[in-house]
Amino acid sequence: MTSQSQGIQQLLQAEKRAKDKLEEAKKRKGKRLKQAKEEATAEIDHYRLQREKEFRNKETNVMGSQGNLSAKIEEQTTEAIRNLTSSYHRNMESMMKKLLSTICDISPQIHPNFRPEI
């Protein structure tokens, strides 16, 4: 019986060692997964920063030219407003005279289709 109990004890010890090795392997696997996740996150962050930097450069190039374009449009608009205002001031007096003369100077005439009753 002692040999059986020794055999059982050896089996229990072997089972315990196997269980310990499994737990240790699980811990190492968890650590490796955690490390891989951290590395992947760092790589993703690096890639994202790189792409954002490229995007900002392209955006600056495009928006810079649009900024120049909007400045040109603003300048042209201001110039057109200035021209219209000066034209208004130049022609205002003569137009007012024409308008008033058309309204106030009435010369009555008989319509060509009018037939006096005989």
C-alpha cells in the first residue's frame, strides 16, 4: 500500500506541477497579449499622428491657395463696390434732373385715335 500511496502522491505532485506550469503559461500569455496590445496601440498612435500631419500639410497647401483666392475675391468685391458708389455719385444729379423733368414737364396732347363728336 505504501507503494500505491507513494504513486498517488507522485501523481498528485505531478498534477500540481502541471497545473502550476499551466498557470504560469497563462500568465506569460496574458503578459505577451498585453505587451502586443500596447505595441499595437503605440504603432496606431504613431500612424495616426503621421497621417494627421500629412493631412494638415495638404490642408495648409489647399487652404493657403484658397486663402489667397478669397483675398482676391474680397479685393475685387471692394473695388466693384467702390466703382458703383463713384458711378452713383457722378450720375445722381443728372438722373434726378431727367426724372423730375419727365414727371413735371407735361405737355398735353390729343391722342391720335381721338375723334371729336360732330
